[in-house]
Amino acid sequence: MVSERDVLHIAELADIGIDKEELAEFTGRFNEILDYFDILDQVGAGETREADLVNVFREDVVDPSLTKDEVLANTPDPEDGFFRAPRVM
Amino acid sequence: MTDDAPISRPASEGVTRWPGEKISDIQRQTQPANIRMDFSDDEVIIGLEIHCQLDTATKLFCGCSTDYRDDSPNTHVCPVCLGLPGSLPRVNKKAIGYALRVGKALNCTVLEESEFARKNYFYPDLNKGFQITQYDKPLAVRGYLDIEGDDGEKRVRITRVHVEEDPGRLVHKGGADRAKYTLVDYNRAGIPLIEIVTEPDLRSPKEARKFLNKLRATLEYLGVFDSEKEGSLRVDANISIQPKGWFEKEGKGKEGRGRAEVKNISSYKGVEKALTFEVTRQKNALRRGQRLETATRHFVETRGITTASRSKEMEQDYRYFPEPDLRPLRVCDWAAGIVLPELPDARRARFLGQYGCSPIHARTLTGDLRLAEFYEQVAETDPILAATWVADTLLGELNYRDMSVSKVSPGWFRALILLIKEGSVTDKGGVEVLRSLLDQIRESGSCETPDECVGRLGLIVIERTGGAGDADDPVAMAAREVVAEQPQAVADFHAGKKEAFNFLVGQVMKKTRGRAKPADVNQVLLGILGKEG
Amino acid sequence: MATISFSPKDQYNAFITTLNEAESGPGALSGIPVAVKDNISTRGIPTTCGSRILEGYVPPYDAHVVTLLKKAGAAIVGKSNMDEFGMGTTTENSAFGPTKNPADPSRVPGGSSGGSAAAVASGMVRMALGTDTGGSIRCPAAFCGIVGHKPTYGRVSRYGLIAYANSLEQIGPMARSVSDISLLMEVLTKYDPRDSTAVDCHYSHTPDPEIRGLKIGVPEEFFGEGVDPRVASAVWDGITLLERKGAEIVTCRMPSMAYALAAYYVTCTSEASSNLARFDGVRYGPPADTKLPWHEAFQQRRQSGFGTEVKRRIMLGTFALSSGYYGKYYAKAQAARQQVRNDFLHLFRTVDVIAGPTMPTVAFRLGEKTDPLSMYLSDILTVPANLAGIPSISVPCGKSEGLPVGLQIMGPHFRDERVIDVAYAFEQGVSR
Ligand SMILES: [Zn+2]
């Protein structure tokens, strides 16, 4: 069982804000889904992903980068070639 | 007195004074247990986590050039390192090869299979909301590096070596404290980093610095790292103060007193400074009887202090899982085939044998790849003289000017050593020439030849033209003048004071502006003084 | 170069973006209008993944498959509607409104490639690209009565596909005929080193309807609880048709089906929780509020940018990977996934292909499925192929309640040719 507090903690980890109304709904659905996931408890541990393909590399050769216009085309408000982000301090 | 039995004290006082015990020891014991004055029973426990940029031509997961330092922001980015939706990483083979070289040089075991993992957290310098790194399957584990420790040769164990991508660079607009917003440059995002984690085997800030110096030299000898690039090295350090022997007894993973995890140290000197600050801070806290909690601290380079992490760092839960866009690595047989170049210890041994350097010179010269290579280019002139001039004089002058040896051309340095060896210029004159030439390089990037410099400064050695009594001999003239000017020193000399003679030699050197050979001055002065006596 | 004009009424809301004029060149697909699902990056054309959080985003590069389509002369006429980030089985979870099923506009087209399916089924385009993470090509193909193929994992480059669940998804063809599927496969499977999980295994094949002696395995679990008996009966009729054409039918078991759906949802939500972390409004998409501290700004941006189902899956995945739960969920899901793979490997030692229904039911009514878990359960028959990475095709197989039913045919890794041959044989058999 997860509680509303657990769901809030998960939302925090996922960096998603959630409203009070959403919280109850999410918590209820979560518990239904997690109950269903409990079937995995019956799976023995052991084998994991098999590696059929290994060592896929690229050589250390320079490829052209994007042009400055292409880089900043999707940001509305660049400053001196920088992206603008919320303050971290 | 015959009744000299030991005084027995009531048990309630609890202190028995044993022969040889000092009063101060007893006082310490009778003070409240949490006030501590003496830390001789404690030791400093330090472990390091070092991030170095690998010196590849392209980034770890895309073909963007790593040569970004002089370029404007966001000019070395592509869909991959910008984290654009739909882009996919591709592993740079050379970065893996470089990391394997490091693993091998640090005597690690390369794992049969290793893989990349995602470290999930949010921060604006992260282009994808996660960092591609390695988690439970790093490239190499369980190695060691031998260093000159505080108590002689010491083996520092290496926990693991792995590769990961560098995040971008943040610029805090309006100064770090009052920033209204943050500017982000992803040119650095995706630069290959190697992370090297040590066991907590270091016992002092100085030892930590020595380890870093040795590690840096090793990485440079391997040709995988360029320490002169700005921001190419960053260190996180764990430091705590524990009762002596605690670590050996309890081992890793046990919680003793809380430790500080100092982040954000970006220079070699900074590591020693930050750790020294921490030792003092933690001892002060213990002295006041405070409990030390394990905490993250940041090093403020400009002030030389560490500060408690201000941002409410959420409970760290990075939710690592295998990177689904990349395939596992099976590279342990590559590692077996790697032939390592000569590393610092081997080169030091060679310098001792081949050039006859003193052990201390050999250590200094091989402690830095560029210095070692420079020395080998000038050693032919006179290996021992060259060793002194490179390891002592040149290195000192370079450090004073914050210059790299790569700015110095072996050609003119060879010429300078030859001038000194031939006796055309005195040691003192040689230093003057060296300083002048380094200053010229710093100002204009180039310099005159040592010969030209000697001529311009008039530093050519004064050759004697006659005996001590000869009226025309320049050294004799200077000596006679000094003897005449300094009757007191002459008197002291005759009274048997050795320092007086040294003083007189100094005065003659001064008069000749250092151009007289010290042996000549000695000889002439003794001649004059002896005659007088 | 020719210009193809394209101005459909789009009564089913199949497209998020349409191009009135599309370029077409020479090549295998010359002059053919093609719809591209809106989670596949197209240089200069908005690519939204059906989400508000990518509103206004115009990729500066083409996905590998888009480059290949252009090289083959195809005219990319629009970006088709989808469940937000591929998270859905109905195409109702789109920020741009639901797509309707051309077979019955009161029904959903299936999802998440519902826009591509509706565009093909309604005749607006001859073929389309979809993506399939847990059935997202095959489900809408079945619901709309067209053909859809999920290639072997690694056969088509994912470069430029906006990731939902990297280890499960593939781009694949959707069309009205098996031969068009085959034609598109030939174009899409050109190797691309930019996808490190891709394999150089070009599809160059003409469908062959000869299936005499072919062994078809039919797992009991594909006709188990939850499968509508009318759908089951239509599919059995289809399998019988294949038998009449000379194939041998063998019933078999797939015990790992018990865990498959849970393993699938744990895996895809875990990967999604990480993949969707990059949408923070710094580099593209509606910008984060730079007046707020970053943590608050990101939370707000992501709260308003993502729809409910996307938020739910991000949070489920975050939980499944979080400290203390990784072992219970993510690690167990990977073990279960290996069992699914092993079951298939085991079956393919004795049978050539495996057949069953694509979906347990016919298309739902619009708005019918509101409970997420029951929606997830409808993916039970399609997710095994994604977990194992094997090729799987859905081909129209009669009707139930007047609505299309899909027959699903799965084959061993890199035997896409074989499942396409069987589908072709079936299609030929039905049309005679
Ligand atoms: Zn790049």
C-alpha cells in the first residue's frame, strides 16, 4: 500500500507538481496497479538481460555540430548564446 | 622518611596518579568527557573521488569537438549533447581505450562485462535529466597507486575506475548569491570524464595532495589527460576524524563520527586547502563536544573555506538503471593487450641510473611529464648541473610566475646551462638571465638568446688579468676597495670570525655585480687579508 | 522533384500537423503520400508527441527513417495523432483531441498510433509510420482493419524517435496491404550506426504466399480469460484458413504470459520516467518560469505540460526504480522479461511462427475505458513480442460485431520476412 505521502514523495523525485485533487486519484489508482504488479513476486530472481550485442563503438572523429541558429531556434529567450534557466541558488 | 607508601585516594575521586604521569594529563581526564584538547589519539581519514576530463578529440557520446574552451557558448553541441528528443548516444571507442589504460596503470582488474547506467536527477546543467555514467558494472575495480606518503612509501587502494559524461556549465547571472536566473552552456556537456575512487587510505591533507600529484603525473604519462586545460580536474573528498585504528578495525561502510563530503574542488592546491580547513573545523567541533553529522559541504576556492550545503538537497535517490540505448562493454581482453608507456616510478629509476640525478631531483623531475621531457632534452649538457637548474631554479621561477614549462624552449635553456658550465656567466648571473628571459616570454611570448641577454645585462664573467697584487686585475681592485672600506669586518676576520669573511666576499660580489667567479673572489681576498695579517 | 498537394478534411482527427504541399522525388516510394507518427522527428516540421510539453518544438534534424523515406521519394504529408508520448491504447490521451475510428467513428482507433491507422484506413494516405512499444502499431491496425508490423528490435533505427521505452519500441510500417508493408520494410531497414542497438540486417524480400508445411504454434494463453469469445472465434477461423493452405497448427503453452503484462508496465514506465526527465523547458518546448527557483519552475512546467496518464506512468516508473523498490519491481521485471524471451526461444525450436489474436476485444467506444488498469490489461497479447524483441504483424481477420479483428503472427528474431509471408498468405487466402 502506498499512502498519499508516498505519492507526494514520488512526485517530488519525478519533479512533477500535483494538486490535492490529483493526489487522491493517483494514490487510489497506484494501489490498484501496484497490487497487480505483485505478481512479479512469484518470479524467481536470476537471469537478466542477455547481451547478444556488445562493444558498439564510434571512432573518435569530429562531426559537425549544429549551427548557432539551429541550437537556439527552440528557445524563446536566449541570452548571448546561452540558454536561460531558472535560478539554482 | 621511611613511611613513603603510595598515597591511596578514595575511589570516588577516581584518579590515581602513576609515576611519570603529568599533571596536565590528569587534568584532561578530569575535565568533562566532551571537551577535548588533544587529538594525538585520533587520525584523519580521507578518501577521494577524482573526475578528470579524458583528452579525446570528440565527446563521449557524440562527434562534437572537445576543443571548446575559447569558443562562445553552445557552439559545440548537436542533438545528442543538447539532449534533444530522439537523439541517441554512441560510445567513443578512444575514451574507453583511455579509461582502460588508466585502469591498467592503477593496477585494477578490468571487469569481464561492464555497462553504462543512468543516474537520474534534475538540474539545469543536465541536458537529459539524467547523466550517463557507470554504476554496478564499472570498467575496472580494485587497484592501487603507490605514493610517497607522510611516513614513507605508501600504497593507496583504488576502489573503482569508470567513465561518464560531464554536465554543462552554469553561469549565475548577477553573481552567485543574488542570481535572478541561470545561463546554461552545453559545450562542456558530454566531455568524457574518468572517475577514480580511492579507498579512505589517506591520512592527511598533504598526503591527499601527494596522491593527486602522482595520479596526475600517471594520467599525463599515459597520454590521456591534459592538466593544463581549465576545469580538467575536479575532486570530491570524504574526510573525517576517527580514533586511531578505528578504520582498520571497523572497515569501510561503518559509521564512526560523521564525515564531511566536500564537493566542488577544482584545483590541486584547493584539495589540500579544503581538507586542511576541514581538519581544523572538525577538530574545533570535537573540542567543543559537538557531534559531527555526515554532511555535504562546498569548497569556496576564493575564501579557502568549506560551507554547509545551502540548497535543500533532497534525499539523494538517483534511481540508477542500465542505459537501454547502449550495449554492454566486453573489453577485458583489450586491456590485456595494452602496453603501458614508461610511468613515473620507472622513469625516476631511469633518471637515477642514466643521469645520476639525486633521488630528490629525480622525484621532482619525473613528477610532471612536461618537466621530465624537458629535462631529457637539456640533460646532455651536463646531467647533474641540468638537474639542479631544471628541478630547483627553473621550476621555482616558473611557479613564481605561474608559467608552464611548455613555454620554455629547450634550445635556449641548453645554451644557458652551457654558459654556466663554461663559467662564462656565474650562477647568480645565470639566475638573472633566466628571470629576464622568462619575463620576456610572459610578456611577448618570445625572448632573446641567453648570449644576447648576458651581453645586454653586462653579466659576462670578469676574468682575472693578474695576481692579487696586480693593480689592473678587476677582481683584485674590487677586493682591495672592500678591505679598505670595511675595517671592522677585516678586524673581525683576524679575530677568527668566519662570518666576517663571507661578508667580505659578499661585498666584493656586490661590487662586481655578481660577475666575479666566487672561487676567484675567495682566492684574491684571502691573498690580500693574508698579506695584511 | 514533384510537389504533392494534400488538403484532406481529416474528419477523424488523424493528424496533428498536415503539410498542404509535400515534396516527392524519385525512388521506390515516389509520389506516395506517407503519414509519420508525431513522435518521429522531422526537420522543420513541428513534432509534439501529442503533448503540450513539446508544443512549438521544431526538430533541427530528421529521424533516420524520415531521411530514408525522403530518399525513397515518399511525400511526407503530415504528422499523425497519437496518445501522448505513446502512452495509451486508444489515442484518446492526445493533447490535440482523440482520433476516431474510420470503421466506426463512435469508436476509438486503438493506440497509440491511432492517427496513422485512421489516416491509412480512411484512405487519406497509402501508408504510414507507427511506433510500437507494447502494441501501438498492431492494436490500431487491428481496430481499424489495416495491416501493421512491429519489426524485430534493432532492425529499424530509432534515431530521431522520441523515446518512451527504449528497450521495447520499434518504428514500423502500417498500410492497407501486406505488400505495402513489405515495400516500406525494404526502405526502413537500412542500417544506421547512430542507433547503437540497431543491427545491420536489411530487409530485401518479396512476399511469398507459399506456406505448405509451415508449423504454426497457437498458445492457449492467447485465448484465455479476458479474450472476447467472438474475437477468439474470428481468429480461429483465420488460423483454420492457414491450415487449409497447408500449414500445420500446433497448440502450445506460454507460462510466462502470467508475468508479461506486469513486466512490461514496470519496464516501460521505468524507462519513461527517465526519458521524459529532459522536458524541463530550458532548451525547447514552452519555457520554464525563470522567475521561480529551478525546482519549483520544473515542477510547475511538468505539471501543466504533461497529461494525467503521462504523469501517472512517470510516477509509477519513478517508484519502480526508487531506492528500496528497484529489486521488487525493476529487477523482477527484467527476470520476467527473460522468461518471456526464453519461452519464445523454446517454442521457436518446434514451430515456425506463433499466431493468436492481436487484441482481446474489438475497438472500444470513445470514452469507454476510464480505468487505467483495465486499459493496461488490453495490451496483454501484444506486449510479449516487445518484451522478447521479436517481429510481430497484425493482419485483418474478419469482423466481430461488425468491427475489424486482427490476427497476430509472431516469428523468431530477424525473421520479419517469415511473418510477412504468413500474413501475405493469409491476406491472399481471405481475398479469394
Ligand atoms: Zn554533440
